Amino acid sequence: MMTKTAAGAIALVTLALVGCEEDPYETEDDGAATGAAVRVVNKVTDVPSIDFCVKGAGAWLGPVMSQLLQKPDGLPTSEETGYMPLAAGAYTARLVDPSFNLCSPSWNGEDQHMEIQEGLRYTAEITGTVDQTDETPVGLTVSQD
């Protein structure tokens, strides 16, 4: 049986770049938001693309772009996904090199933990540089919109 967290993570990865034309941030008749939504923005400028993996209560899923969405080159620089529905809960995200097609090793040696709350929108920005001599290493920042 699939948990709500696993189902939410699967929804995230399957809707990332497949043309989310409808707004996943739907509302009830009274105007209250019914789901969380997350988008990913790649602002890393010294590599052509990057990929990421997500983990809820279960195993790592991904790399999202290359394995699950069949975008083998990852998320290109200066591009973003649309808002993707994601169940509320605790998640971990990991940046990975799309050429490895694995969730390990992490590109920057760190995992980003995030709490997703029902009814809110979030942006996960991938920023910094991969160049080890730079003072701003590649990282992931999640913020509420």
C-alpha cells in the first residue's frame, strides 16, 4: 500500500515538466486552498543542467528529471518546472549530476530538508556554482511563495 507521502512525491516527480496546464493549487468552493504546490528553479550558471531526487517516508525517488520524467539532460540552467502538487509532509531533496542517473552521491554533499504545509506554494531554488573555488557552492533553498 502506498503512503500519502509516497503518493505526493510521485505526483511531484510525474508532473514536474509534463505540461502542468491546470493549477495544482486548487481551491474549495469557499476559496480555501486544498493542496500544496512546489516548483523548482535552476539558477546554477556553470553547468548546463542539474537533477534532483526527493524522499518522503520511503526510499529516494529519482533522479526526477532523468529517470522519472525521461529528461536525461536534467533541468537546464535558467529554467524552471511548473508548480507541482505535493502532499503536505516532511521531505528531503538532494541535488545530483544528471549524467550519473543516480540519487547518490549528492552534488554538494548536503541534503535539503523541507516541511510542506497544506494549502501553500513553494519555490525550490538551485543556486550557486559547482566550481569548488567559488564562495557560493551549489545549494537548494526552499521558500514559501
